[in-house]
Amino acid sequence: MDGLFLIELKNRMDNGEVLLLDVRPKEEYDEEHIPGAISIPIEELKEKLVSLPSNCDAVAYCRGPYCLISVEAIELLTTKGG
């Protein structure tokens, strides 16, 4: 990831503007994750949507640029917001 993007992401997380979701399996999150990220595996995301704050943006990430788990997560999050 771009360094400036990570700085802005951290600033927005610190200000409560962004919720960073790690949608990989829990084992992968436990192994390593971006500091401040919340683990919600994609299999659990749909049932946990109602518990997510609605006053901030959500950013979902998974394994990398070719992983589609985060795309599925964003689709679920968009449905919640719409």
C-alpha cells in the first residue's frame, strides 16, 4: 500500500471517521493484521452489519489485490447503507 494512503487511513481511523475491517478468516487476522483493524470474517459480516456504526465509513481489506473477499464485503456494506 502507498505510504500516504496508510497515513491518511490511520488519521481517519484515529478521528473515528473510518472503521477498518479485516474480512479474512480469523486465523489470518490472528497471524498478522493492520493495527486498529477489526476482525469480521466475511462469513460473519452479514449477521454483524447491524452492529456496525453508521456514522463512519467502512474500509474492508483481505489478502491483496487479487483477493475478492473485500469486494464481497463492500457489496454487503453498500447494501446496508442503501
